[in-house]
Amino acid sequence: MQQTQPSKNDLLAKIGLKDKMIWKDPDDYIFDEGIFDRYVSEEYRNSARKETDEFYRMSEIVLIHRLSGLRIEYVETENYCGDESVFKLRDIFIITLQGKRHAVENVDFSKQHFITTEGEISFIQVKKINDGD
């Protein structure tokens, strides 16, 4: 019997996220800031689309799960009043200590490894900080 791949939401639920999240002011933030770091990629920061996105109150952010190094990229869109933001999933990936990016299909926290399109990768092989990414 063939095992089915988990959905993106199944994977995200393991760390308390969803593929689409809505934050409304003054609610608490929509993810646990104690287990994630947040950054804007260097590629996006230096791109022409960043200026266009700012005009439309959009941005691309990446959350790093501190324990595992799992990275979740969202497109964040803020409403005109600035009191509501919608986060839509763009990508789920890891970056190894050698700097190689891998798409993540699943994660096993008990065995501490990721299932990627290229096989299993252990948490200890993954960058857990934003260092010029």
C-alpha cells in the first residue's frame, strides 16, 4: 500500500502554522515568536519587486523554526488601514550547512529529520539562523 504525502497544512500544523493566516490588530501575533525567527531574504531585499510590493502593502517574509531550521516563506499583504495582515504560504524549505536549499515534503520531530525531494536530511545538517540568506 502506497503512503500518501501529507498536505502542506499537515506539515505546518506540526509547528503551529497554516498555509493562510490572518492577523488582526490588536490580537496576539499569529505565530509563536518564541519558537521562530523572522527575516526578509537578501534576494528579496535587493529585488525590484520589493519596491512595487511596498506600494501595494505587500512583502515576503521567512520564518525559521529555531529548533529544526525549517523555513516557511509567506507573502504578507496588509490592508489599507494597517490593522489586518494576510499571510499566504509561498514555500517550505531548509538550507543545509553547505548552503544548499531543499524543498521539504515532511518533517519527523521524533527522529529529527526532514523528508525532502532528495531524501532524508537530519536537523544537525541544517542552518538554524539567517546568515545572509
